Amino acid sequence: MSDPVQSNLGGGKPFPLATKPFAPDDEAALREALKRCSPSTFEAAVQFRKTGNADHMPAVVIGVIERFVEPDLRTKLKDAGDDLRLIEDLGIDSLTMMEIVILVEDVLQLSINNDELRNLRTVGDVKTFIDCKIRGLPLPRPTKFLPIEHIGAVMPVQPPFLFLNEASVSSTGANGKYKITGQEFFLQGHFKDNPVMPASIMLEALGQLAVLFLLEGAPTEPGKMIGSNTIFFTGCEGVRAHRMCKPGDILTLSIKPKRMKMPLATFEGAIRVGQEKAVIAEDITLTFAFVESTVAPASIEGAAQAGNGEASANPPLRVAMNA
Amino acid sequence: MPRVFITGLGFVTSIGNDAESVASSLREMRHGFELYPPFQKPDIACKVVGTIKGFSTDSVDPEDWTWPAGYEIKRETIRSMAPHGLFAHCAFLQAVKDARLQEADVSNRDTGLFAASGGSPMLTYYHHDRMLKLGPARCSPLGIVASIVGTLNFNLTAAFRIQGASTGFSSACASSAHAMAYAFEEISRGRQKRMFVVGGEDGNLGAILPFAGMRTLSNQTDPNLASRPFDAGRDGFVGTGGGVVVVLEGEDEVARRGVEAYCEMLGWGQASDGYNVAISHPDGTGSRIAMENAFAATGVAPAQVEYVNAHATSTLIGDVSEARALRSAFTDKGARPAISSTKALTGHGLSLAGAMEVGFCALAMRRGFTPGSAHITHLDPECEGLNIIRSTIPQGPKVVLKNSSGFGGANVAILLGRS
């Protein structure tokens, strides 16, 4: 019996743009297909099928995922952002992922190749993926989960001034974590007998995550790469600190690119501790430059391959076929 | 060689969805037949089915199904099931409770599961039809494990985290008797300490109606007359489905856990007719040898057997074959056990039948009655010399023989004892 991951179930056919007019029969079929989804999911699907407007897509995709998640985990889907993980956070196994894909294919009238599914690890990955399919854009590189060793190897900043323990980078942004150990050298004086993480260092941490995004996630030009020693801080606006952060706190950092035009890249950033907001920055702007990608495959493609290699070693979509 | 005991039972059957109601249906000889709505069409001659009550599994989508209150089953568990997977899952939960097993008793390397079902023709058809019409990309990833033969063992082994032996048995209407037999072997050879034996069938149009092609179904329209094994007027079997779970445990486990067993499984025998793919040997040769082998394996003498739960399905040929086998195995040896076929009440459960009827025997032994053979008005003359009891005897048998026969002429005889 063949392994469905290996077989080409999706057929790899090019996605047929919704050219066929949306008939009452189609609406009935759609209603049946989405009968266990929320009414708003059905509405969004109808709108998408009628207009082809991709803006309705996220509501459909989230609605379909929600339908397959056990009821007690559904609240997570409501509150959480795009970095919510399908397997670890939502308990979706590879077979459920296939059920989701089949329903999404059916509802949005598109065709998804199994190979394309393997790297979808977060809700954001799924949304971006479907969005690209609908708009006919090239598929984004999958979210890469970078351990500290990898971060240390690519970053121009090094300990004791590196404030990232782990990070994930996708084409739409980056997320990271840093635990304040209490051993940071500056806490000896900030403040006297009262160690508090300086707000400026928290901004630095967000800046470092943005640097990591430029090196690991940002689009480049053919034959070029962003030089790690070309990236510098230029400005920062709309910064507000909401909460003191102290040893033992785990900072959850996220940045999203807002504008990118050589030589400037502007990000929005936020730091949370658990569910509490700690710092937000509306604009963090870095300057960067391209360099000849003499070792381009190693840095960009190679990293992507490393991501893939990691995925095949521990693929999120490994279908358990013992048949 | 450790002795093997039946310590737990679970039932979802046409005559009741728990041990209590099954016992009273057997004792009072209440059948579970109804005019089955999907069969009430001019081109379908067969009308009566032993229906499962309290469950709704007509839909091909498990998420549409409903079941009696008290069973909590997640979507993740039910999505890969056939209707009989649901029946058996509920029966399994009953059996675990009945045997007073803890979670750790169920999931360990010394506990296994053998199952038998004919798969799910309804779901096989649905998924194939969908594949051919819409292409394989639109097929459920779980269509295969929900429908092929083996679906029962796949699903229950996974759902209950079984870590010991697991497999399925396929000898048609002898399947779950074979499962019982080899589960006995696992324990008596010391390979496992505890075995779950599971039988199941959808019991719906897909599972039953194909037998109309063989002309083996009763076309009686009166639910009170349709299934009447050993009666001269019988005209075929009435189909049924459900799920039954029997817990077998070695004597050490029974002692360690301090539970009361229903009865001991003394042993078993089997033999094949070597005759026809679907017709039983006219003289019941295979069935007779299976019984003789069971006697030889256990040292039980025919005269010790107090009750025979016959395979008799109410078909013209099958019942006569078995009657002849019983005559040579018992009457000719001077033995006269009480004989009945509980299929007169339940209908024929196909792969489910063996485990279901062993469950009935265990229940009758513990509760002290011997179920009668219902719906006999004119005993078939072929049954002369056999003590076919037409009403329930208010005493439980001490030694029971359970016959099962399946396509290909497979025959299994199981011996149970209670001191």
C-alpha cells in the first residue's frame, strides 16, 4: 500500500482560479461541506467563491481548522496569533491536517500538493500558504525554528550581548524567546539592589530579532544576500513600556516587517511576558545592504535546506501508515 | 498451562445494549427484530433485521452518529470507525468496567486484543464511489482504516492503547469464535495474561443485503416468525449487527485481582468440511470433528455437556447439517444436552456471532438459566433425538459447548465450564 505522503494526491495541478460562476448548486454543496463550521466561515467561503477576493480566505481557513480542533482547545484559536502551532498547541495530527486540507481544497476550489504541506507548522504558515496559492504568488519559505546554536552562528551580535534563546523566522515575521537569568552583567547596576531589565536592552532584543529576520527570512535579490555586518540601528518610534521585567521572566518577542526598501527596513515589535504586554515599538528601523552571495547557497538556500532537512527528520506531516 | 477465565463482558446487540437487558431478553426469549426501514422496498424481499437500538449510524459520516448517553468518545477516535467500531467501542468500555480493570490493566505488554468483523461494506462502497467520482485527492485519509476488514482491531487497539498481541480473524461466521480460540491459546501458552476478544458487524443494508444474492435471508415479513432455527418452516437467516467484547484472563490474574469469573474457558477444537465454499457439509462432518477435537483437547466427555449453544442460523441446509453433527457427537454417544440457538432472538451476527454467543453462554452460566430456542412451532424432523429446548430452563449449565461455522466449511467448537 502506498504512502499517501509520497503519492501525489494533490496531483500538483495548477490552481484553477475561480472562473466558474457560483451557482445555487455550488452554494448547497458548500453549505453541506461546511455544515460543522461556524456560520461566518460559510459566509466567508460564499463571498470568496462569488468574488474571488482573497481577503475572505483567512476566515475560511481558520473556520475550517477550528472545526477539526477538539472543542476544549478552540479558545486558543480565537485568542492566539499566527504563531500558534498546529501540532504542539492545537493537537492536530498529520491525519487531521489532511482532513483540513481536503476540506479547504474543496471549499476554496484549489489543489494542494502533499509536498507543500510538510512545512506548515503554524496557523500563520497555513494562512500565508493558502493566500499565496490563491493569489498565484510563489510559495513562501516555511517557518524556520532556530535553536541558539544556529542564532549564534549567523548573528553579528554575540554573548554576553545576545538576547535571544530561541527564535522562529517565517516570511512574514519572526518570534523569539529570552529568559532573564539574573546573571546579565548590567543588572548589577540597574538598579541598585533591584535588578530590572532596562527598556533600552529590551528594544535591543527586538532589534536583534529584526536582524535575524533580515538574515534568515527577508526576501533578497538573485545572487545577493544581506550582509550580516551591514545591518545597523537607525531609529525607533512609538515606544511604550508597560511592565517591569525582572529575573525569571521569559520574554516573548515578535517582530513583523512593515516596510522594506533598500537600505531601510522598518518593523513593528512587541514583547510579552505570558499574556502581559511588556513593551511595544511601533517602528524600529534598521539599515542594511546586499552583498554578493559568494556563499549564498550556504546562507540562504542552505538554511532553507537545513529547514527542510529538519522537517524530513521530524516532519510535521508524517502520515502514520503502517498498512 | 494456566487456566483461562471469562471475567468481563460488554454487549451492544439487537436484544440489549448491556448485560442486564441481554440477560433478561435471553431468559424471557424476547427477540430484537424489526421491519428494517431501508428494506421496505418492492425489490427487496427481505424485510426483517435484528436492529441495534439507541444508536444512529446510518450516515457515512461518523460525526453524524449518535449513541446512548454515558459513552464519551472524541471525534479523533470516532472519525476512523465503521458503525460496528462504535458498537464495539461501547461494548469494550462496558467490559472493562465489568471486569473491574484499571487503565494500567488494559494498556500493557501482557494484554492483547483479537477482533473479528466483516469490515464495513457501506463505508467501502462510499469511499470507493467518492474516489472514482471525485478523484483520490478528495478521499478521506481515514477511509481505508474505517472500512477494510481489520477496522475493528485497528481502531480498538489504538483507542485503548493495547500493547500486547493484536490481530483480526476472518473466517466469516466463525471469525470471532476463532478469535476467542486463539486468545485462549495466547493465555494458556503463557504469551499473554489477558486478552480482549471483540466481535462486530455493521448489521446494516451493506452488511446484510448481499446475502440475498445467495438466497440465504429469510423473506418473512413477521418479525416474530423470521428467525426460527430448527423449525420446519424456517426460510433463511435474519441479519444483525452490534459489538460484543469478552475479557479472557489467566488464572494468576484472576487471583491477583480478586475478581469473580463468569466461567472458565476449558478449550476448543476446530475442523473444516473440505466440501464447499458456502454450503455446509450435509452430514456436518467438519462441525462434528470440531466438537470431537474440543472434547479431546479438554478431556470433557460428551455426557458432561449440559447445554449446546448451536450455530444454527435458521437456514434450510445449515441447521440440518448441524443437527446431524450434534447427533453423531452427542446422541450416538448417549449424551443428551439441552440445545438451543439464540439466533432465534438476535438474528445472525455473522463475524460477531461466535463472541456474542460465548458472551450469552457466560452470562447464562453466572446468572443461572439456560436460554430456550425461540419460535419453534414444528420441529424439523431432522432434529429428532436432539433435546432442543423450546423454553428457558431456570438452571444454569455447568458445562457448555458453543458451535460456530463459517464459509469455506470452517468449524469451531468452544467448551466453557463453571463449577
